[in-house]
Amino acid sequence: MTASDYAAYIAGLPRVIAGAAALCRDEQGRVLLVEPNYREGWTLPGGTVESDDGETPRQGAHRETLEEIGLDRRIGRLLAVDWVPRMGIRPPLVAYLYDGGVLTEEDLKAIRLQEEELLSWRLVPRDELAAHLPDVTARRVLAALDVLDNGTGPAELENGHRVG
């Protein structure tokens, strides 16, 4: 196989997007959500992993948290990996969700939103997450909270549902 044959082979492989986010909570266990200005609803601090630049999912979660809420958080353990199938023109997505830790009152006061992308932030109790997040994201966050509560390993998810 020539170099150009191999390049053509690689170019023809399926495309998958990787996303990464941090699950940050306050001392009462409420989850930090952010409100993007580019779509309706709420989400976690996070975004697309810049894999073309060599970024890993963990690095992406750290970068996105720093960019979006202005906090230089140590990213903790992996809580969930979610395979989200193709939707419309968007290719399939692998979403990595990491433990962003517990935010102190000082951390909360230090939040500075990325004005180009975000309108606001809020802390949401577990029982209200489904009302604020898209279904698949809510299932992912709830699975990650279960992992934290139970001290178990990362949750393997497909479209937010546990598998395996």
C-alpha cells in the first residue's frame, strides 16, 4: 500500500466527534450548569475535544472549564463515557464526563463566564436536572452522580443509557 493509498483509506474511515465536560458540584451536591447563547437550554462546562491539535479528552475538559467558567480546576476521575449516535448532519459523538470536584463559596464567587458563548450559570439539585438538560445529557449526568455516590468505576453509556 502506498502512502497515498493509506491516506485515502484513512480519509474514508467513519468520523466521530469527541466531547468532554466537567461535573462540578457545590457543597450541597447541586450541579453547576451553564446556559449557552448559541442554543436553547442548559449544559455542563465542556465542549469539543480539539483532537486534531493533539488534545486528549481530559485536557479538553480542563481547557473548556477554564475557558467557559474561568476556573482552573483539577480534573478528577472519569465518571462516564457515552456513545451518542448520529443526529441529522452531526456525526456520532463520544462524550467523556469527568469529576470537576466540589466548588467552595470562593470558587463560586470566582466564576467568570466566557461571554462569547455563555449567558449565565446556576446550581441545580439532582431532582431538577431533567428539567434543565436535554434527555441524553440528563441521563449522562445522573449516571455520573450515581458513580460518585456508589464509588464505582466509570459508567459505560449509549445515548445516556447504561450498557454492559
